[in-house]
Amino acid sequence: MVPSPSSPPLPTSRVRKDQPSLVKGKTLWKVDEGTLASGAEGFSAEKVFMKNSSFMAYTYDDLIMLPGHISFGTECIDITTQLTKNIRLSVPFVSSPMDTVTEDIMAINMALQGGIGIIHSNMSIAEQANQVHKVKKFENGFITDPICLSPKNTIEDVIKIKRELGYSGIPITHNGEMGGRLLGIISNRDTSFENDTSIRLEQIMTPREKLTVATEGVSLVEANELLKKSKKGKLPVVNTDDELVALIARTDLQKNIDFPLASKDANKQLLVGASIGTRPEDKERATALVEAGADVIVVDSSQGDSVYQLEMVQYLKERFPNVDVIGGNVVVPSQALHLIQAGV
């Protein structure tokens, strides 16, 4: 576990290396072989499960974890986990791709806490892709595809965007598109006291000359500092022709402080996975999910070692080489081996 950046430094006396505990300068006493053989200290997982000569089956209630000596502090513990070759999680939590278990809200909260959510496929392709999109847009670093409006749009257009997407800080470009010349920005402050929703944005927007902007090539750290100093809600990023190339939101800065372990991609967006089946139409579903931003595709089946799943895994790896794929379910080593051979 990575300590929170805001946590106070631990006293030097608490920080321990991987070394044996000592009492009066001597290592701790060990119990005798007879006591160990009796099971008083418990048995290793290898002995219970692998060297179980009687082939006895166990349920959860049959097992109990016995405490042992602790020679380290919690600050020495690292529970980061490699989910796939390219995805590393701060905490080893992954929500199930089972029907109705994980949707966008669950996936967002899993990622904020350092895990990842796998959005189920018991819905239409468009709806599942939209849920993936919601997770990816929940927290952004550089927003490279923000919603833009033109000076000729009206307050009614802003209200519609806020109703559908939940925000109203929108850049205004000359053509109403990303990459257009930046003319201003519209926010709640500009629209709150206007009753006429047909008013054009050019009449009430904050004009370009009053905006704090960053230039293309600025680092995320530098951009965040500009946003802090300006005390604005949004920071547009423009190129040398004053064309909008990105946007940064103040709300994302607060999220970074509140959730330091959040699982994010290289663009500082939350990680999210999505499940598909092995039917031919699931290829279309996979395409929509990748376009929506899914970081990993889970081929979900009760029997992972089937010709259908092996064919789907091979298709996904060839069609989307930059997207990680998880296959399953598997029970025995040969099933896992076949999926690895297929490319997972």
C-alpha cells in the first residue's frame, strides 16, 4: 500500500527493514518440533491443500487464519497488484463481470479506491459503451475531447449539456468544435441570473482576453499550478494559433487529493474494464467498448477452455493489440495454458 502524500512522515524508530526481531539482543525463541507437528501453530497452505493425502475437501468454515509474530509496520506493506501485463492496481480489488454486479457508479468507486470495475454485458452495446465512457470521463487530467459550443449557441444548449452530462463549464470556439479558435468560456456564473434561455452565448460568455490559458506542451503539473493560481474552474490549453487543444478541470484536482491511490491510465483517467461473451456479435460489442475507452476486455464464460473463447481471444489480440484481454473461467492448469497460448 502506498501511503497518502498528505500523511505525516512516520517516526524513524517505526520504520523497520526486513530483519528479525530481537529480545535482549537475541533472536526470538522457536517452539519445538513436537509442538509444530501437533498443529498448535497451524499448518501451511501447502500442507493443507497440496499435500492433502486424504483428498479432504474444505469449506470456508473449516479454515481459520492463525496470527503470527509481526516484525514490520504497516508502512512496509505493499499490496500493489499486477492485473495484466500493462495494468497495475494499488489495491487488489476487481469487481465481478457477472450480470448486474458492476455498472458505471460501482466501477468509478472501485477505481477511485485503487481497484478496477468490470462493467457487465447484460445490456445493449450502446448502453455498455456509454457506461464505460462515463467512467473514463469522471476524472480527467488533460481533457482532449471536451464538449464545445459556438458563440451562436444559446443558454438552452448549455442547460441541455448540464442536464445530460452534469457540468456547464464549456469552452466557446469559433466553430463550436474542439480545435477551433478559442473565443471564451461559459459557466454557471454567466448563466445563473439569465431567465431568457434563447440568449446567445456571445452576449454573456467570459471573453478570451479575460481567461487564464496554458499553451500546448505544458506539463500536467504546470497546468495544475496555473489553475490553482487563477482560481478558475477550467483551464483551456491552446496552441500557437490560439486553437483549443485540451481542457483541465479544477474538480479533478480535488479528486486527486481525495483519492491518491486511484487507478488511472496515462491520461489520468480512471481505469475501467468491460465484459463480453463469445458469440459472433460480441465482436461488435468489443469494438464499441474499445472506442469508448475500455482499458481491459474480459471474455466472460463459465467455461473458459472452449474453442469459442480461444477464437475470441485471438480475434481481440489481433484486432486491438493495445487493449489487454482477460479470459476465463478456468479451474485446472491446462485450461489456463490454452488461454495463454491464445494470447491472454
